[in-house]
Amino acid sequence: MKSRIGIIGKGNVGTILKGGLELAGYQVRAVGNEPKAVVETAKWAELIILAVPFKALDDAVKEMGESANGKPLVDVTNLYSPEMLAAVGSKSGAEVLQEKSQKSKVVKAFNTHFAKNMARGHIGNEQLTFFVAGDDKDAKAKTLELGKDLGFDPVDAGPLSNAKLLEALGNLNIQLGYALGLGADIGFRLVRAKTPP
Ligand SMILES: NC(=O)c1ccc[n+]([C@@H]2O[C@H](COP(=O)([O-])OP(=O)(O)OC[C@H]3O[C@@H](n4cnc5c(N)ncnc54)[C@H](OP(=O)(O)O)[C@@H]3O)[C@@H](O)[C@H]2O)c1
């Protein structure tokens, strides 16, 4: 039986992920900036995806309250401005989120891809890599499974402190796609000589 997925935020990322996860057989609820619905969705969910802008993280965490306790909390946020980066200092945004939501199990995932590529895990026939960083073994395993079910090649990217690296990779993706003009039909793939079991 697949986990019930609650997505906080139903913009580009929330909407695409809801569609993709439903196709993959998950039960999914996605909510926007409606505090009552946020807490209900977080309570109902077994795994929560936080798909809100960086500046809304504080509010979203407060709205979810204790409903996120003990659950995987998947952080898709990218920190792409000097102000956002200054707000977290030497830490990653995901580690700062873990400090704000101490009883949830924060993992970093999805942020290295553009929303339009998140539901299939592929661009054309090319499979994309799904990096997941986190400290909780079970939360990481469930998130890796979710990426696999969406069609990605899942790769354990280590502890939550490595989220800093994934956030940098997310920024490189944004730079390549927008500032350097490659567009959003791009994505990262880790090439391995051996296919994992
Ligand atoms: N777009 C991409 O390609 C992409 C790729 C990788 C990572 N990301 C990251 O994913 C996150 C979402 O990006 P997006 O493009 O989906 O943004 P978006 O289209 O602007 O959607 C943001 C969503 O967050 C909701 N929201 C705002 N404040 C909230 C609150 N306090 N509680 C609950 N929901 C709240 C908004 O609700 P309302 O509509 O009701 O205001 C909206 O549904 C960002 O952190 C971004 O850095 C985006």
C-alpha cells in the first residue's frame, strides 16, 4: 500500500507532482495558502511534500503544527537569491527547516529539477537522477521510492547536511535553464557503470 501524500503548495510544483503521483498510484491531496486545509492535509498525510516558496516556509511550518511530527517532510525549496542564501548562512535551507520543524523528518529532494520534468522523471527517453539527502533512514527510503515510482533513477545523496550541495545543484539548474538560456527541458543524470539492484 502506497503512502498518502500531502502536498503543501499547489503552484507549479504542487500541481505537477499531484498529477504524477496519482498516476503512479498514490493517494494525494494538494493545498494552497489555506491554513485550515493545510493542517487537515498534513494530518491526513503519511508523507508531506512542502512545495511553497522559501519565504512561506515559516508560515507553512506553523500552519502544519504538530501534524508533521514523526513524518517525512520533503523540502523542494530552492534558495536562488542573495537574500535567501543570507537567511540560512552556512547551513542548507533544509537544515534550517529541520530546526523549525524539529519533530518531522526533513529530506531534500526534487529541487534539482524543473517542475515540468518532475512528474515523469524523464526528458524524452533520458532518465533523470533523483537525489535525496536526509538523516532519517525510513524517510529517505520512502522518498527514494516515491522518486522511483515517478520514473526517476533514485540516488541516496547522503545526510541532510548534503542538502547544501543539492541546493547548489538546483541553482546551477536555474542558471543553465534561465540565465544561460538552455530552457527548462534540461535535467541532471548521474552516469554509473553499474546499474543498482
Ligand atoms: N517551479 C519549479 O520549476 C521549481 C523547481 C524546483 C524547486 N522549486 C521550488 O518549489 C517551491 C514551489 O515552487 P512553485 O514554482 O510551485 O511556486 P508557485 O507556483 O509560486 O506556488 C507556490 C504555492 O505555495 C502556496 N503557498 C504560499 N504560501 C503558503 C502557505 N503559507 N501555506 C501553504 N501554501 C502556501 C501558494 O498558494 P496560493 O496559490 O494559495 O498563494 C502556491 O500554491 C519553491 O520553493 C521553489 O523554489 C520550484
